Amino acid sequence: MILWFVLIGILVYFLVGGDWNLNSFQRKSAGNHLDERLAKGEISIEEYQKLKTTLKENE
């Protein structure tokens, strides 16, 4: 019975435009997180370059 609820829930999720991003279940590296922050405009290019250099030095 519970299995049917789960299957119906998944079906409804996809029908309303849901999108499962399997990469979100993987642990992101600091570099990937930094790349995403730059892409979203949360940090400037100068900040990105400074932080990227700091990450490389600490590896």
C-alpha cells in the first residue's frame, strides 16, 4: 500500500515539472561551490580569483 503512494507521489512530482538533480546528492568540492557562487553573482571575479588561489595553496 505504501509503495503505491510512493509511486503515485513520484509520478505527480514529475507531471508538475519536478526535476531530480542527481548531482545534488553528491558532495560538492570547495572549488565547485566557489564556481557556483560566481555563476550566481554572489561574489565578484576578483573575490573568486583570490579564493581560488587560497584553495589551491591549502590543498
